[in-house]
Amino acid sequence: ANNYGPAPGSAEINFGRILADHLSGHRDELIISTKAGYGMWQGPYGDGGSRKYLFASLDQSLRRLKLDYVDIFYHHRPDPETDLEETVMALGDLVRSGKALYVGLSNYSRRDTERAAPLFEKHRVPYVISQPSYNMFNRGIEQDGLLDAQEKIEAGTLAYQVLSQGLLTDKYLKGIPKASRIEKSHCEWLNQSDLTQQRLDQLIKLNALANSREQSLSQMAIAWVLRDERVTSALMGASNPDQILQNVQALNHLAFSSEELDEIDQILGVKK
């Protein structure tokens, strides 16, 4: 996204450098996306969903990425201060300008998605995907009905935070490692209060179940997200190459028995 950092924009700058130095010959094999919607600069047009903000944001992102276009441009969040049709029309015009091939929505609820869907159709905007947070601990999109809405409009769902900021790994089974995300006091999304004794007990039981499936906990967590065919893909972060190589092995065992799914729900206290 445009504001990812720590310094806003630095994630795109770093990726643009890596792409130019190591992956430039593979551009046509890659799906590259970015987002805009949260605060990026000071002033009335520094965040939200206005036409001015979205056009300026994507122009800036493309300069940082050193690209002519992105494959998918997401609106990062609903903006109650901007008419939704203005946002949809801006996204469509960015596609027609050649700066994006498709558009997506991130952090939109079922209700907001269903409001946007007819506008995408009206203005002939190629909306293809939603990006919500989804994992074993956070099942909001199941209760909300977003997956049903996406299926109805024939669009995909790309889940993020599938490892719950690293909780759904074996990293914290024996305590909090030095320099881990949870140990860093400045981490906005994960802190030590999230690792309660109850949560640790759940992780230990989930890890045992994963081992019985001949998987790591992170592999099982990714497979769990992908068990539903309506989830198009799972977005995962990694701090080293070995984590990527390990986690993609989740694809080798995506199937769950009904007993395994029931055990996961029982461990987490999920009532059906």
C-alpha cells in the first residue's frame, strides 16, 4: 500500500528497487498490486476515497515502484466522507488510463461491497477481488457474509493476516523470542497482551493437531484459510526466505476432515 513503511512510501520504494535489480525480466509473470485509502500526507486530500486522492496516490505509487501500471489497484478502506460512486468512477478511470488493469476493495464489509457492486457494473469497472482480514482467530467475514457476496458477484477473496501477525506459528509456543514482532513495543497490531495463557494453550493444542497432519502450525493455518474454495488466495508475510519455502508447502495438504475442523473449533471455543 502507499502508506506502508515505517516511513510512508518506503515499502513501495524498496519493492521498486528489488524489482528493478532482480525481477525486471519477470514483470509479465507477476501480479503487482498496491492500495490507497489511509493517511499518506497532510491536508484534506491526503487520505480517503476522493478522485483527487486516488489519482495522486497511484501516480506517486507508480513512481516509487518504477512501473507504468499495477495489475490490481485497491481502495484500502470505505470512506464515509466521499460518495461511493465517486470512488468507483475514479477507480474505473484509472483502469481506462492504463495505470491499473483491475481494481479491488480492502476492508470492505459485505454491506459496503454490495453497495459498490452495482456501481462497478454501471460504470464498467473491472472489480475482481476483495482483501479482508481472515484467520482461525478472526472469522468476521464468515459472520458478515462477505464470502457469499463475493461469490454472488463472481469476484475473488484474498485473505490477509492469515497467520494472525505471526501468532499462528510455532514462534511463540515457548515464550516470546527477542526481536519478535510481539516483543517490539511499537507494533500496532500485536503486543504482549495478545498472548494470554488461554491463547498460548490454544496454540499448543493447534500445533499438536498440525503435527498430526504432518504440517507445521503455520502450514495448517494457511491451509485452513484456503479450505473454502471462495478464498482465492492467502497473503502471508515473511522475515526470511526459509519461512516462504516452508509456508508454501501448505499447498501440499489443503484437505481437512470434518473431525479436524470440529477439533479446531472446539480448541478455539467456536460455537456453530
